[in-house]
Amino acid sequence: MKLYRFFLDGNPSYLARHYWWAYLWRPAAWLFDHQTVINLILFGQYKKLMNATINCLDYKSNDKLLQLTCVYGSLTPNILKKISPHSIHITDVSLLQLKRLKDKVRNNKKLIMTRMNVEKLAYKNNAFTILVIFFLLHEMPTEARRSTLSECMRTLSVDGTLLYTEYAPLPKKHFLYRFLLSRILITKLEPFLESYWEDDILEIINDLGRPFGKGVEIISHTLLFDGFYRVTKFRVVNNP
């Protein structure tokens, strides 16, 4: 019997099949949530990526912020520190990840936590003014990515902000891509990364926003680690 079947339990099949060892298995979740480990996974760039994301966060007292999925490391505690004394909405399909985040955040009363599949959120239209996606979409197959971005556009209000931290587009000149062994290792561990690299995220978001009369424009765009990673701030605009 294949191990991933033990980890379905309401989780998407691609998550259980390809990432049970990283997000759904308790020993691994404990290991990967150490700052040193997550920094190694991101080639020493975690702090830079986190700080660049938080620096893009312009939070006002009437804003409502949603973070899609729990994130290893200290991103969520630092977002809470930035928006204090306000709360943050967090949704994740993994009960293990939700529990670990609640245990990790000292002032967890400021966490409004729900278990949902990000491909089909139970929030109403225009429910949020800020939405944070941190290294999520590259771990999804194409249709799941599109469904998730569609939900982002549905639940974000016009003039809202989408903070998007991810791999940059196909990094053909980066040494990790040009060196065959490292490229094979990365794409083996991240089976959906190659298709993600080919996506034009701006075009896809605007395409998915049209049914809701919305589009996005880029407010800021930062490349890190010689163009291997990106932090992009989008503003939601009317798109009749």
C-alpha cells in the first residue's frame, strides 16, 4: 500500500501523494519548522524573502488580512507583530499545520483559523483587503493553481493587495538551473515547479479576475537570489 493513502483525510490527493512527507507527517512538520532548516531549503534566503514580504505590507486599521496556508518559519508571527493589535485570518487544509501554527504563535488569540481547501474558499466575495501567498502555488498542479488564484480574485476587494512571494519565472541563467544535478534534485522534490515556471502569473491573474470584474496591476516587484525568487505586490483594480 502506498504511504500517501494514510494522509488523505480530507486533503487534496496531490498534497497527500507528493507532499505527505513535508506537511502531513508529524516528525517532518516538526523538523521543517525549525528556522535553520527552512532557511537551508530556501538556500539561505528565508529571512530576505520574509522581510521583503513584510516590507510590502501596508496595513490600515480597517484592513482584513488573509494568509493562505500556514507557513513554516517565523513569517506569521512577524506579520502579527507588524499589524498588532489586529488579527490575521489563516486557512489551511492540513489540521496538523493549523495545530502547529497555533502552538507556535504566542498570542494565538489573534489567529482566526479555519480549515479549508484554498481552491474553494468559504469566504464571501470581497471579504478581504489583503491576501498573502507565500511559496504555495509552485506546489500545486496547474488546475489547482488556477482555482486558487481565482479564489484570490473573488475574495479580494477592489483596491485590495495581493502579496505574492514565490519562485521567479524560469531562471535559465541561474546556476541552480544551469547545473543539471541541482535542477534534477529541485524538480524531483517539487514535481509541479517546472509547469509553474512556465506560467505568466500576471496574465493568469487578470484572466481569472475578469468574471469578477477585477484585474491587478503591479505595485512593486523584487527579485532575490539573482532572480531565483520574487516578491510581487499587486493591487486589485476594476476591470469591467
